[in-house]
Amino acid sequence: MSRLHSAVLGATGVAGQQFIIELADHPMFEVTGLYASERSDGKRYADCGKWYLEQPIPGSIRDMKVRDSASIEPAQYDIIFSALPSEVARQIEGACASKRPVISTASAFRYEADVPIIMPEVNPSHFELIERQRNERGWEGFVMPGPNCTTVGLAVALAPLHQEFGLKRVFMTSLQALSGAGLPGVASLAITDNILPYIPKEEGKVQKETLKILGGLEGGAIADADFSISCICTRVPVIDGHTEAVFAETGQPCSPEQYKEAVRRFNERFRKEYSHLPSAPEESIVIMDEEDRPQPRLDRGRNGGMSVCVGRIHEDHSFRRGLSWTGLKFVLLSHNTKKGAAKGGILVAECLVDKGYMKRR
Amino acid sequence: MSRLHSAVLGATGVAGQQFIIELADHPMFEVTGLYASERSDGKRYADCGKWYLEQPIPGSIRDMKVRDSASIEPAQYDIIFSALPSEVARQIEGACASKRPVISTASAFRYEADVPIIMPEVNPSHFELIERQRNERGWEGFVMPGPNCTTVGLAVALAPLHQEFGLKRVFMTSLQALSGAGLPGVASLAITDNILPYIPKEEGKVQKETLKILGGLEGGAIADADFSISCICTRVPVIDGHTEAVFAETGQPCSPEQYKEAVRRFNERFRKEYSHLPSAPEESIVIMDEEDRPQPRLDRGRNGGMSVCVGRIHEDHSFRRGLSWTGLKFVLLSHNTKKGAAKGGILVAECLVDKGYMKRR
Amino acid sequence: MSRLHSAVLGATGVAGQQFIIELADHPMFEVTGLYASERSDGKRYADCGKWYLEQPIPGSIRDMKVRDSASIEPAQYDIIFSALPSEVARQIEGACASKRPVISTASAFRYEADVPIIMPEVNPSHFELIERQRNERGWEGFVMPGPNCTTVGLAVALAPLHQEFGLKRVFMTSLQALSGAGLPGVASLAITDNILPYIPKEEGKVQKETLKILGGLEGGAIADADFSISCICTRVPVIDGHTEAVFAETGQPCSPEQYKEAVRRFNERFRKEYSHLPSAPEESIVIMDEEDRPQPRLDRGRNGGMSVCVGRIHEDHSFRRGLSWTGLKFVLLSHNTKKGAAKGGILVAECLVDKGYMKRR
Amino acid sequence: MSRLHSAVLGATGVAGQQFIIELADHPMFEVTGLYASERSDGKRYADCGKWYLEQPIPGSIRDMKVRDSASIEPAQYDIIFSALPSEVARQIEGACASKRPVISTASAFRYEADVPIIMPEVNPSHFELIERQRNERGWEGFVMPGPNCTTVGLAVALAPLHQEFGLKRVFMTSLQALSGAGLPGVASLAITDNILPYIPKEEGKVQKETLKILGGLEGGAIADADFSISCICTRVPVIDGHTEAVFAETGQPCSPEQYKEAVRRFNERFRKEYSHLPSAPEESIVIMDEEDRPQPRLDRGRNGGMSVCVGRIHEDHSFRRGLSWTGLKFVLLSHNTKKGAAKGGILVAECLVDKGYMKRR
């Protein structure tokens, strides 16, 4: 069977580069169109700016001509992967989605009632919203935005807790990688021997999205999960891999060992559902028992950058209630441009094919 | 008046170097003895290993002879500043304290009932314990350990909250500087493009010490403050300056503006009590209103590295109770080897002189 | 005597920030006008963008209004300090110089025959060209560009060799700091765990400027020095301080000890001529004998960032000629935004006042 | 055919880890013994200290027991790979070589007359010395040390120049990666926002080894190549990948294009001789035409870390002789722990098998 024709929008940015790496030899999708800003229109892909990845530009892509994103004719493709900057995403993605499925890393549509933020291991029931979205908007296609790269790890790591013990309050501090700010992104003078304690709009996004992702579907609409999340988001001098320090108060008592068991069940369900998909990792969550892990440089690439690594799982006296513990602290790591952006979106696309939501041109 | 004769123990380490820089031109103290490990015995100070500070070794110190810490005769000095590693601190500091006042950055004596951890702006009443310590131990001198470098910023930033609003639960994630690990400390291969999510024993120390420092004095003994603190301590690629992200639940409602006012009162008291002392900063806490501050490289040196910078002070929906907010989130920064170690200890020594606890040989 | 009124053009960039720090409490000059790009027009200085220096913005400057560089009326000032980007420097600096002395860090005028590149310790005779410049151009003022920040350290370190032993060939590899690329400058993703082996146009500038600076004045014109220089210029993850590795073949035999003696004489002349000027360092060249120095973080601030540190001075078998050595290798370090840009320009301005080239409005 | 039994000595260090990664699935060799310092004796490999590589420890190795290097019985193996520190290498490698072939990354035997430093693409004729070594020393095995990691890139990049144009003088400045200093290696406090301008003994090694490697075999002995090399070696904050800036004066005129053609021929010969060996890269030298390459983070992994990348190849006026150019400048990059240590050694071992120098137990 021939591969589905795919366009990449915003192909020259950080997430765009990851789409290109991951799609280069993909068994289901084939990149047949590259789009970026007007500035790149008409250039060879390899001439369009700085490549940040250690793997070189795939040979099949180097010489492809890039065109202006605004000029895309969506009907030429089976699926469209968008890594557009948020300023322009809303209009172009909307136009594309009226014709074809659009998988996006942008936030433009994330907060609309008929748009799910799918994480296959967490909320597969939300796929149902696709029909509502198509009907309400009169679209042939639909738009599927992925979560913010910082939401990704948190939503996955909390899911087994939420499912089995309930959650009451979560306090999270992120130590986010440079690639999350895109290109050119953070100036080297700003981050050498330094930490930036603020990332515009990030904290609100993480809080809102996590509750939506972990929410249930009631009467064809998502009901946000009912607990509170507080975040402080910082930028650190790390290339890839967002680290998050989490304090989570649960509804029911939950020991570290109980959390680990819940994760094992969560991984087992994930394996059953998705292990036949090319981008699915062996485990959605990798539990690390060494006291000094996860570490971004050593662990971000685990299972092709598609696992969330969780370590330093401890009970904490703040959560002691008599003889039991109603909460945990832990540290998680998630690859922000793989799991947290492009490759995470490709896994959703694979699910769409698998579940029959995609038809060919 | 001639300056008090001072010895520096552990003079070649990171905190030892800061003692030397800060004492070099000090109006009250004069370095007349340098001590380090046996390995350095008999060497010129400048030949004893790597100097990490941007300021060069003071001319008056370069050629001084270093001796083995174990050989110190405390009676030769008026005061002893110790930056010994904890393994050897207990025995040597104890021997010194039997004769003379010892100001220490080590943890050896921190958790003993008759030993206060003094932060002059927070718990000056704890100076009273000195008499108890001398009497119970039969010492002519006494030992005054400073807090762990990560405790320092937290205890100071929480003090105005604790005093005026009460505290219930605190969740803190630290992003700690490399100099906190001493020399040689963290390997460059371990921390380049990386974060270390674990610092041995640090979390327990911060939790325990903060409650002791903020505790009251009842019947000649410290009663720990009555709230809970949970910490996750990480190491980041920053030379100096510990950043801490804090979520603090208060007893009484407290808005960001109310916290800032409490800080102003706190600073005012500090100024009244201590502004005549050479190492006292203009403000104990510097409130930063720019959204992206404090930053370690830009702000750690504020007021000679002796202020705790607090920014990003926000209410947070986790703390909403009806119409009011019973908590805050904020980010603090504290210079770990100045305020958080040597220079903080020197300020305590200045208080001792000021309050009449020191007598000359 | 009241201070001379000074404007800073390009006041918000990296070199502009250094001009502001160094002029804030200057005994001769007072900043009375701030100019930057149109984007900053009408804003408070503190609101004009990122400040990169560890010292905070001086209180006297924070609230000053910034205006568009193109709108400057030079006659309002006694002297104009320009840190304009090269694209716009030529026109604006020319207009200013037609009225007033302009000290510039830009390259716009560096290569013109009637424009000297003054380094006071190296080529004070070149001040003579000012008259020729005024006459030929019919200007009331004049323009004095400083050298490229990478030229500075090389020209100074070679000067004693050139004067006493002659030079034949010089091979230099630079390891240049991030601040040399200005703001926003190098992207953090581009330089973390990385080296950039190329800096556009830098190598040609260094080669050309060094020969002009070390050239003699013959018949009212500069005759370039007669030796060859080859450079490879790289960017490294260091905030401030350009390191340069130099292989220098001399005309006459020259041992390391002979070079050090020549440096001592060079420093002695410098001290005699300039020690009364506020920005003059105690020594123009600091010889470092420790095998592992100079290092940017530890040594760039030496003498207020105005000395060139030279270490690792060795003979090398490539330069052996029978029993003597006709060349050396060494490593130098020079603070690129102090000595190599703003503060170096201020020292030239101090010389101009001292030598009577400046008159007041 | 079963794989040859191999021991790794010094298995826990930086080069030892690379041996383990590269041998884990090697078609010719199988790791059957792991040896490290006494401190690791009896431990599981995974418990022996810090792993620095992004790839995890191979599953087949994690639980293997490590023994004290001094206890090795060489007759149990077909070949021994040694990454021992130089202090202990001489004695243990000698004892092993008396029985079996030893491939080493240590310098202990490098400078002995009967010991070749083999780089298969440069000096395959030097394999002949193995017989002389065995005979003179009465050994059943032999020792084959690889070059210093900084020598590797230089010797390869110079080889085509040396072969086709001759060399007169070479000036090289290195920007060396952290992993070259091993573990724990360089302290993070020493290298953050910094450069170290000195690496003990490195410059002499590079000079000496390069001339030996490029030397000819005359009468059963190596005659060093007859040109001069001067080096300045520095350490930079890069994890892996040594960058070297080279100025090379040739005997015959040589343009950049002529050098590139010589490289093409050099690569062609390499391909013919070695392309059937598992660790041989497609090209020994990768010529990079983009002006800003090679860069360590982006290019060190090229061809499995086994190619030397050469870019910024330019003529330079220092080398102008009338109408032609008798020299070049360029920048090279070589992966110091792959090509420059373990994997380079494994390629030599593959050659030994291929050429029949190895027999099985």
C-alpha cells in the first residue's frame, strides 16, 4: 500500500524539523509538501535556515522546494502536519481542516469545546469529538492539536494516579529545555550561567490543558477533571527534554509502590492498544529507580523519545494522614520536541489511520 | 581598635574562598590563620588548589602558609570561621568551640537542641541559646552553624509570611548552583546539557532547618514551627545562585500585595537592627516586579550577594478560598556561597560582636 | 569643572550597555543623551530591552528617555560615543562627526586612509591624522573608530614584539565570547554543547586592522606594518572575554624571557603616559606565569577589564633556528566589551581631552 | 563462526564505555570479560559509577561482574581492549601483550621504536612492525596503542596533504571536548562560562605522534615525517568532539580545490581497502562546504563518529608565493571517544583479523 501524502507546515522550525526526521522513513506517511514562512518560499529545504538536530537532514528532503504556508492547497494531501507558529496557525490550519485532517503542535484550536487534545494513552475516548467537530463546523477534515510540550509529561504521569486514586491538588515546577522556545529562541547571552524563571503564558496553558486531557466525556462534551494544578515554569540551559518536579495530593491513599503498580497496569493497557503502531514506545511511562534519574541528556531519548520517564517517587510528610500517605512527590522527564510535539502528533495520526478516521484522497 | 584575630578552617574550598574574600578588608576581623586538609599543610595559600572566584586571591593572603586543620590551637584566635567538610567538622569544630566562638558552614552541630541556627533577620531571639550551650557543654566558646545554603533563601522569604499570616504547607523545588557542591564538585560531563534531579540529603536538611529557624523559643528550647515543607532539590548548570520555586499555603488570606507590604515591614525592622553592620545589605529581601526576574546571573550579586531576591509573586487558583487567596507562589534567588554560606556567617559574627558575645583574647 | 556632555548612540546593545556602565560615574563625561533604534524612541531606558550585564542599570540612567539615533542633534553634546550597528553607523556617525568628536565601536570608518584606529599604548602618533581628517572632510569634529574586539588583544600583545624584535608571520586562532555577537546574538540552541567555527568577516578585519594599528606614519599617512597575519575565528560558549592562541614568528631571535622584558618596558611607557587617566589600567599587558592561565571567567575582569592577559608563553620547535628561537607561542585574553569596545573607546576619549583635542560647546 | 572473546580493561571510564557500546553487537568480537580498578572488583557493571553516554548500558553488559584489572588472565581471551589510565597501563598491558594482542587507548607504549601507532587509512605499512615487536620482546601477543585523541583528526586531515604536496610547517590550535579528560574529569565550576587554555602534556604528544604516524618505514624502523608541528591545546565546554584550527604550509603549491581532490583520492583508497570492515566509515574524511561547519554537536556523529570532518578550507595570504599558494587553513572535527579512542581501536582490531594477525585461542 502506498504511503499517505503528507504536508508539513512550519517545516523549518524546531518542531518542523522533528516532523521531517520522524516522517522521513515512516511506513504510513510520505512527505510530499513542505511549507514555511514567505521568506523561505521557493528555496531548497536545506537552504532555509539553521538545522538544530544532531541527525542530518534526510537525503530525500534536502533538495525539496519549500513553499509559503499561506499557499497550501490542502486537497493535494491526505493529511497535514502543522508546526506553524501560533500567530498564523489559526487561519491556515482552519482552511486546511475544512478539507483534510490536520495534526498540529500549535495552540490555536486547543481550547475550543469541539476540539479534543488527544493523548492516546490517556484519553482515547476523546476521538469521538471528531464527528461533532466536523458536523458543527461543516468540515470535511478536522483539526487535532497536541498539548503544549510541558503539559505532555505531566498529563501522562498523572493519568495513572487520576484513574486509580483521584487527584486533589498538584504543584509542578518545570525546568524546560531550550528547544521548547523554537528558533532562534532564547539568546545564548540570556541563558549561559543562568535560569529564566518565566515563560510567557506557559503556566496557564499547562493548568488548563491538563484538566481538559484528563477530563471525561459527558454528553458529547469534555468535562474538565476536577482538581487543581499550580505551576511555575522556568527555562534551563538544556537542549532537549523538559524536567518537571511534581507534588501530587491524591484522593485516596497512595504509596510509591501503589503508584508504580498503577503505572504497570497503565503501560500494559498502552501496549495492548498501541504496540502495533510504528511510533508507539514499548512503555508509555518508564519508572526509574536510581535516585539520580531521570536526567535530560541521558534519558530524553528513551524509547525513541516517546516515553515519559518518572523517578524520585517518594512519599512526603506533607501528605501524611495518620498511617497512610495521600500524595507523592516525583520528577518526570519528557522529550519536548519528540513526545511533546512532532512525534507525539505522528502517533495520533497513526491512531487515526488505525481507527479508520482517515481516508485517502 | 585592632581587628579580631580570625582563623579560617577549610580555607581552600568554595566557602573557604568566600570567607577569605569577605574577610580580606573587613573592619572587625583579620585573617591570621589558614587551615585546610593535611594535603595543603605547609603550602602557600596560592598553591593549594583551584581558585573559583572571579575576584583574585587577596594580596595579603596569597603567600600565607596553610596548616592542617587538625593542628589548630584555637586559643591563638578570637574567633574561628569554619568551612570544613562535614566528615571532619564535628571533631575539630567541637575542639575549637571548647575555647572560642566558632562560626560554621558545616551541618555537624545544626540539629542539636542547644545549638541555634541563627539568621539575624529571622530569629535573633535564638542567640539566647548560646548561654545554655556553654553551660551544658562546659565550653568557653560556642558553635554557631549557619543553615544549609538552600535553606537560607527559603527561611528568609517565608519569614514575613510566617510572622504575619501563618503557614500551613510549603512546596519548594530548588534549582541549585554548582558552587553549592564545592570543589571539585559536579563533573562537567555530568551537568553539560543536563539537570541532576537529586542532591543527597538536601531535601531533608531544608525541611528540618527551616522549621527550626522559624521556630519559637519556649522555656529555653526551640519549638519547631508548625507547618509542613516538601522539597525537590535539583542541580542546574549555574555557577552561583540558588533559585527556588515556592508554593506557600498561608493560615490567613494573603494577597501578593499583602506579602509585599509584610516584606517592607520586615526590611524596615532589619534596617533598624542591623544597618550599622558591615555585611548587612540595604534590604534583606528585594522584591522584583519584572515578570522575568530574579535570574541568577543578573541578580545573585544584589547588595553584595546578601539579599534574597523574590519575584513572580502571584496568587494561584489552588489557593482560592471563596473570594480570598490563602496562599501564593513565587520564585526566590539567594547567593549560595555569600548569603548562603561565608558572608552570612560573617554577618552573624558581626552581630556577636555587636551584642557583646565576643571577648578578645 | 563640569563634565562634558555626552551622547550614547546604540545605547541598548551590548557595547552600548558597557558605555553606560563606564560613563555612569565618570569624572570627565556625563551621559546627557541616549539614542537607539526607532523601536526604542520615546521609551524609558529600562524598558528598551534585555540588559545583559551583572551590574544593574545605573540609577541615573534607568528613567532617561531614549530617542531614535537618526534624530540626534550633535551640537547638543561635547562628544558622541557610538555603538551603532555597522549598517547605520556610516551615515549617522558621519553626520555627527561633521560637528563633534565621535568615538565609535563600529567598523564603518575604520579602513579609510584619513581615519586612525587608535590604541593609546600602541600607536599614539596616529592621533596626528585627526587634523588631516578634519581638513580633508571639512568637519568640525572627527571620527575615531576603535578596533574590532578581536583585533584589540592581538595588536596589544604583538606590539612589544613588533617594536623590539620585528614580526614576520603570525597565526592566530580566536575563541570568541558570545557578547561579541551582540543582542540577541547567537541562539542558545546553536552554541550549547557546541563551537561555531566561523564568524562572518571577522578574520579579514583582524588581519587588516592589526597591520594598520601597528603601522608607522609616513608623510601624514599610515603605512601598514610589513608582516603577515592569518586567522581562524571561532565562537565559544563564554559570556565575555576573547581568548586567542597565537604563533608569532619574529624577525630577530626572541626568547620568552626577552618577550616578558619587552612587555615590562611597554607597560612602563604606558604607565608614564597614561596612569593619570581614569580608565587606564595599571598594566596594559598582564603576564601570567601559571601554566593554565589566562582563563576568561577568572581573568577578563583584571584591572577593570582593561588589561590584556598573556600566558602560556613558550618557545616552540617550529621557530628553532640553530641555537636560538625566532618566535613564540602564547595565549592571550582580552575583555571584548570593555577593553575591546566601550571602555577602550572611553580611554581614547580621555586621551583626547588630555591632549587638547576636545573643546567644549 | 563464533565471535572472538574479548576483555575490556578500564571498562568504566569514558573510553571504556565507548568500547562497550561499540562491541555490544559487534559481528567479530564478544565481550567476555570486564576489568576496572580494584574499587569496582566484584560489582555489577551497572553499579560501577557514572555512565556518561546517551545510549543506555547494553542489556548484555549491565549485570556482568567487573574484576580488578590487575587480576586478568590474558590467555582466557582472544584479544584485549585496554582503556586503562596511563599510570597503570604499562605494566598490565605489557603482561597481557606477552600472551595476546592488546589494542590500547593509553599512551604507555606509543613512543617505543618497535610499537606502531596504526591509523589504517594513513600508515597501514606500519603493521609490519608487529613481527619485530614480537621477536624483540619474545611476546606471543603484541600491543597496538592508538594515537592521542587530538592527534587522530590532525593526522588524518594532514595525510592527503603530506602524501601529495609535502608539508613544511603546521600550526594547530585545538578546542577539545570534556570527555577527553575522562571521568570525573574537568570540574563543572572550572569550565562553565570558561575556556581552559592548557591540557597537561597534550601539545607534546600531538607533535610527536603525528610525525610518527605520518613517518615512513625504513629498514624495519619508522622514520618520523620531516616537518614541524606547533600546537596550542585548549579545553572547551563541549561534551564530545575535538575541533582543531589548522594552518598548514605545504612543500608544493596546493589550492583548496587541489586539497579536496587529494581527499577524494584518499577516501577512494580507504573505501577500497576497508569498506568491508564493520567499523569503517563510508568516508575517512568528510569535506564540508558550508562556511559554518564542522560543528561538534551537529557533526561529531557523522558516519558513526568515525569520519574526520574538514571545513573552512581556504588559502591564506600568509601562504602566497607569487601566483600560487603554498598552504591552507582549515578547521577539522573528530569524535574523540569514537574515532579518537575506542571505535578507532576496534577498527584496527578488525584490520588485524582481516590481515590474519589474529589467531584464536
